[in-house]
Amino acid sequence: MKRYNCQRRGVTLVELLVMTAIGTVAFGLALGVMTTSHRSAEAITRRQALLQQGAVVMDQLIADIEAAIDPAALAEPVVPAVLTATEMNLLIHDGGLQRLRLTHEAGAVRRGLAPLAGADAAPQTRSVGSDLPEGCELSLAFGYAAATPPDRRPDYLETWPGPGLPSLIQVRLELTDPNAGGGPIAFQSAAIPGLAPARSQDSAPEVNP
């Protein structure tokens, strides 16, 4: 009867090192894919948040412009509106005549509101929308439609010379977040001053006939 001598061959040190190297490379590739996917998901989330915030800011700005009142239409003389490329000072009717200041400071759109009766009162200022994430930059600009023929697109001025209010005010908002990917997010719209009715009809302003 024949006998077979079976001996188990062990793993050599070289083979062990090769397997370890292969495992390390595979783990590194998997970790890189996971990290890239996580960063992509985070960038998409940040971009969606910026889109939502930009829409909130634009809605508020458009609503304020549409609630504006021409100072020349009031029975008593008041300070005329000051309209520049980076700041708007308007009169609106929001539960009473209010002085409204719209601008952007420290990376946020600021909305200051003070009663017209208290000319010396400092406006109560708050940010429109939530605070921007760290590293995000904001750009806000206004334009004022110059008188143009009906068949032409309006040209927008950086400063409104008056008198009264322009027929159309353009708002341009741009948000840039290097961690959101895809480049800057730009919003642009235009509104007609005085288009919206007074937000409280109980104390409508007295207007010259």
C-alpha cells in the first residue's frame, strides 16, 4: 500500500508583503472614493442652501420695492428717496409710514426700518435671510430704469437722479461659495415701485389728489 506524504506549504514573507500592499492600495482607493463622494454631497447641500437663501432675499427685496411710496405723492414734504447702486432709502407703508434702508454689509443684506414720525430714530436693522456660511461672499446691486421708448429695453442707471421714483428697479444678487462648487449663483429680477397695495389699510398715507 502506497503512502503519500502531504506537507502544507506556508505563506512566505514576500507573499505576505505583496498581499499587505495590495490591501493597502485597495483601502486607499476606497477611502478616496468615499471622501470624494462626501465632499460632493456636502457641496450639493451647500449650493441648495444658497439657492434657497437667495430666493428668500430676492422675494423680500422685491416685496419692499413694490411697497415703496413716492414721497412727492404725500401731502407733507418728506426727505426724497436716495437710490444708488449699493443702497436704497425708500418710504414704504407697513402698518404706517416707514423709512426703509436696504444695503449689504458684512456679507449680508441688511434691512433697516424706522417710523417716519421719528426722524431721529435709528432704524431697527436685521439681516434678510439666514447668515451665509463661512467663506461665502455676497454681492448686491440696484439699477434704475431710465426713460426709454416703449419698443426698447430699458437702460439702468447706477444712481437715480429723481424726482420721484423710477418706473422699474432692477435687483442683482450674487452668492459665491468656494465650497459649493459650480461657480457663483446669480439672481436677477426687476420690480415696479408702488405696485403692491399698502400692507395695512387701516392707516393709509394721505396722498395729494
